[in-house]
Amino acid sequence: MIEELLFWAHLNAKNLVAAQSASNLLVILYVISYILTKKPFFIAAFLFIEITSKSFIVAGLNEWQFYLFYVFLYCICYWVVFCRFRSVKLLLGYGMLIAIEITMTYNEFTRPEIETFLYKNYELFVVVVHIYIISAITFTRKLVRDTSDLVNSIRCVLCSSYNYSFIWYNLRNFH
């Protein structure tokens, strides 16, 4: 009995570490997106959701009530994005999060003993959708364009150098 309890505690500790590392990754990505866009809503919403999900508010909830609480929080985020930003990509991202949480609520309410595919890969789906939301925030086209402008400016500086031009000319014409 004690061995089974220790085995179960060890498995939960592994899941907790994996969840914590995914959460840390998302915090870092949201901080980077804040630095690039100066939009504090998204990092504040993510941190609020993370803090409330680990607080005493949800301590006495069942699993399906916990996922329903997430649905409520993501619906609030969806409403703010709809009223303030009106971005279709962001609405789609929060809609996907709401759909995942509704599906998890349904699974936990109807069949809590069965581990479905979504239950096993829940963390992966949520991380991927958050990365989609972050990419919708940071305007990836602008980021790619700025990066290519930086590479072009470095290339122009190097090409104006005689030594670089000489080496580049000889490398291109070398057969």
C-alpha cells in the first residue's frame, strides 16, 4: 500500500514538474511578446489565470469544475479580445482554448475514469494554442521583415569591405 502511494506521488511529481516547465516556457514567451508589442493584457491575463488555477479558490473543486472554471476565465479573455482588439487570429486562439476546456469538462463529467487522447495530451494542446496566440500577438510578418532588414544591412556593410567582396567573388566563381 505504501509503495503504491509513493509510486503515485512520484508520478504526480513528474507531471507537476512537466506542467511547471510548460508554464515557465509560456511565461517567457509572453514576456518576449510583451517586449516586442508593448501589450500588457496578454501577459497579465496569462499570469492571472495561472495564479488563480493554483490558488485556494480552486482547491475544493472537482476536475470537471476545475475545467469549467478555466472555461469561465477564457470566456472573459475572449470577451476582452473581442471588445478591445478585434483580431480574428486572437479570437480563434481563445476559441480553441475554450473548446479544449469544454471538451475536458465534458470528459471529466461523463467519464472521469477513462483517460482520453485529449486528457493524455492536454498540456501539449494548451501550449500549442498559447504559442499560436503569442504568434498572433507579435505580428510575425513584421518580425521576419525586421530580421531580414537586419541581415541585409549587415550584408551591405560587409559587401562594402574590399576583403569581403574579394572573398565572396572568388567563392562564387570557384568551380
